[in-house]
Amino acid sequence: MLSKPLDDAVALRFFMPSAALAPYVSTYYLTEISLPQGEAIEDWLHPEWANLRFSNGGEWSSAPGESPLQPLAGAILTGPTSLATHFRLGGGTRAWGVGLLPLGWLRLIGVPASGFVDRTVAVADEPCCAQFGDLPAAVLSGPPNPADEAARIDAYLLGLLGRSLPHEDELRIRTAHRALIDEDMTAVRELAERLGISSRSLERLSLKAFGFSPKLLLRRQRFLRSLAQFMLDPSLTWIKTLDFHYVDQAHFVRDFRRFMAMSPRRYAALDHPVLRAAAQGRTAAAGAAVQALHRP
């Protein structure tokens, strides 16, 4: 048994990036777990875009889907995900996160996103992450102050942005991302037409910038629109959260199992202290309960 209620043990704060970084970064977020050493909380993170995270060295571990939990390095990069991430945060953990939008992935990471889908890697182990090596020390070196730390993250990333060039497909990627947020966008053919490219070109662009095929991306967006409603109001029945593009509840259940590796009933029965706080905090700060529905 934990020494305090789950909701009291979790504090999340969200900060918005500066205007120059807004096309590339969704939010900065600080997670603090106020439990004694030896106690921990667990939760299941929905699919999302990429994230850079670093902690003060407290206990944290994660795994995609139903894989066994694995300890994490002090600074990690998670690529775009299509599976739920099961994670555990120990007492005293203080961790910062940077949400990387698809355009931010290409501008700041610079390699195809498809090579990192559903993967978490140590920043120190990946050459494409070398530019982030000094970020944890630059942010966490002084006394804890969330607003100052968020400002230091922003300044650090602005420096990286100033040393990189816009991607050659930047305009097309922006258009594709906006289309994915459009609730009426449901077909790959329509997405290709909006971008003015062939389906084959769209497939290549999608794998490079977003990590997944256009068909899977559209399916993921539809699912997350439904899940976001439940996260904001867990008292709702699943049938009341369904996106209007779902044919029936069985259709939604199939998607739920695909993306969350469990049934809707099992998910609803679990405690979600971190994701509940994140959905509320993120909606207040950025206008969307989940990162993948963030408007670029």
C-alpha cells in the first residue's frame, strides 16, 4: 500500500514553447512523484508522437505493450508510438519531457522516424541524439524551479534550431500534420490529394516524418479522439466516447486492443494517476488532452 493517495503523489506541470519552436515542439512537461523511496506508481501511456525525457536519477522504467518493464537511462528518446507504453515511476522521481512534433523530429533529430517507432533509446547511445547530451545538466544544474527550467529547455532548443536548416519537405509535412488533426480526414486517397502527391510519395513522406504508414496514422488518430474523451471524463461509458467514424463498438474494441494491448474494460479498471493529471494539465495548457491531437 502506498503512503498517500495516488492522485496526491503525482504533480504534472506543462509549459508551452516559444513561438519559433511551436511548429516543432508540442509542450515541455515536468512530472514529480512525491512518494518515499521504495514506493512507485504505474500507468499506461497511449500512443503519441516522439518525446525526449530526462530525470534526476530516480527510479523509472517502461516497456511497449505487454513487454516486461526495463530500467531507463537518465536521458532517453522515445520515437513515435503505436502501442501503449507501460511505465513505472519511483518515489522521488523528477523528470522533464519535451514533446517532439513530426516536423521537430526531422529538424532536431534528422533521421527517418520509421527507424525509431515504438522504441526507447538512451540519448548517450544514439549518434542522432548527440546534440541533446548537455541538455539535462543545463536544465537541472540549479535549484529546482520549474519555470526557470522550462525557459532553459526552450533556450537550449532555440540554439539547436538556429544551427539547423528547414527540412526540404517542411511545408508538405505541416500540411499533412494539419490534415491528420482534421476529424473529417479518413482516407489515404484524400490525404494524398490534399498534399498534391501520389499515394506512393505520401507513404514515403509519412514513414520519414511520422514513422507510420498513412493508413495506420489515420486509424491511430481516430482511436485517440475517442480515448481522449474518456481520459477527460472517466465517468463516460465507452459508447459515449466513440469517434463518429467508428462503425460500432466492436470496431472500436478491435482498435483499442491493437493500440493499448488490452481491452477497454481492463483499461478502465486500472488506476491512471499520471495520465489523468496529464490529460487535465495538457488540455488547460495546450488545448488537447493527448499529444497526437495537438494542433501544429
